[in-house]
Amino acid sequence: SGAMRERVRIAIQKSGRLAEPARALLSSCGLSWRESRDRLFCHGDSTPIDLLLVRDDDIPGLLAEGTCDLGIVGRNVLLERASGYGTGEVPPFREWRGLGFGACRLALAVPQAWSDSQAAALDGLRIATSYPALVSQWLKERGIAADVVTLSGSVEIAPRLGTADLICDIVSSGATLAANQLRATDIVLDSEAVLAGPVAPFGDARAEIAGLFLRRLDAVLGLRDSKLLMFQTDSANVPALMALLPDAERPTVMQVDGTDRVALQAVCRGTVTWQRLEDLKRAGADALLVLPVERMLA
Ligand code: ATP
Ligand code: MG
């Protein structure tokens, strides 16, 4: 699909939940763009990677027709489109990487008044959803004969309107469900924003450009929760403190001149919570500093 090209085109959401974090992620990979007047197409400045700003629903189609080479989209949207391909047909796109933002779940939700046994017996019931392909597949895998009612919006009011008995919709906090007297039961899909790309490798200059971008992306994603931790302590405390830092890489221990004190610095891969800092403090760490890690070349 697509003619030979010397530049890579990435589609991201123009506005909405994924728009800002997607841009921020691409920027942290060293990409920058010249803003265009219509703000739909942004020419890549620092790298031959251009941006196309679109509705998230359009991204799988743009990938399928080869208008775009890569896209940042919710796994829910990507897989719904992939499930829509018939048996024997292979979607031309797939998930390349999970990106760690835009987390949500596609879940069944039933009226709060239903008992658990009622919620477990779905045969013959009507399920309203904007994700008919994913829900149908989920039902089929479990041998449940429920009817899928496709709605493009306001899915959560369908049970009150009587157009469906229950729903399957995107849930993050559950507040919208509660406001509509619904409660989530089964999770159909765990979702987050993903980088989507073609199944077939690029046969031209795009292969190298995409490869460079992926290496940077992997470095950025790998560093995301990393912190540089610095503190001082008595030498005797070092073993106990190191035991509290199983995720620390290559800690540096420096003698503080003329004392038995040491200064210690280490990159931690896991989240550094207040709890962890308090545990370190109790084990003898003083002057604790936690710093973000901007770049690292191993
Ligand atoms: P567009 O105008 O681009 O079609 P949209 O209204 O369809 O936008 P958003 O509401 O911005 O899309 O959601 C984009 C994606 O964000 C969803 O597909 C989903 O992957 C993710 N997401 C995370 N949390 C939520 C949530 N609470 N509700 C809906 N989507 C969420
Ligand atoms: Mg949309």
C-alpha cells in the first residue's frame, strides 16, 4: 500500500484525550514540526517525520489505505477496526508498542439493581455499545447468545431509555457509570494509547526513519518512570539501603571527605513513592533528592 516515500507520516488525534500526550511523547523523541495554517498537516522539522491531525476513529482507515505510515490511537479503536475484518482477511495494521497513557477499559455494565447472578446470565439480552465487533467476538468466545445494539454515542443512557438491557463501554473512573446507575462487571478489553503501524515492513526510506524513531521511542518509554535518587548516609547503612532499592541500576557510592559518611546516587526504574522515601529515611538515608531523568544513553 502507498507509493515509495522518503518521509514518514504519523497520524495523531487532533483534539481530545490523546492529542496532548501524543504530541508530548513525540516531542520527547526529538520530533518537532512547523505549524501549518490549517493545522491538519505539520511538516517535520528536525526529522523527516510529518504529523497528520485527525479524528481518532479515522486512524485505522488511514493506516489501512496507506495515507499514513504510523498512528497513535487507543487500542480499543484499533482492535475494534481489526475485529471488523472478516475471517481469512488480515488487517494491514497492528499494534507496535503500548505507550503507557490513555488507560481505560472496555467493560460490560449492568443496572446497579441487578444481582450478580442476573449479571452473569446474558443470553437473550440486548447490549448497547460503540464497539460491536469487539463485543460480538467476546460473546462468541464465551458462547453467549446476546444481541448487540450499535450506538455511536450516549451508550450509558440506553438501559434507562429501554433500547438495551445493559451496555459495553469505555470506563476509566466509573463516575459516568455511577451517574447513570450502572456498575461495571466483566472487562472486555484493557486499553491504552498505542503506536500502530503496518504489518508489512516498509520497502523504502521509511524503514530507516521508522527504525530510528522506534529506537528513540523505546529509550523514552524505558525511562518514563525512572528517577535519579541521591542521598547521604553512614557507610554502615549502605547494605540495608541497597536492599530497599532492588530496581536501582549501577549505584555510585562516593566517600564524603574525612568522615565515614557516603553520598550515593542511583537510577531507579520503578516509581519512587513517598512511602519508599520514608522507608529509606528510616534506614538511615539523609538529604534525599529525587530527580527526573531526561535522557540516558546506555
Ligand atoms: P475524536 O474527536 O478524535 O473522535 P473521541 O471523542 O472519539 O475523539 P476521546 O474521548 O478523546 O475520543 O478519547 C480518545 C481515546 O482515549 C479513547 O478511544 C480511549 O482509548 C481513551 N480514553 C481514556 N480514558 C477514556 C475515557 N474515560 N473515556 C473515553 N475514552 C477514554
Ligand atoms: Mg472518536
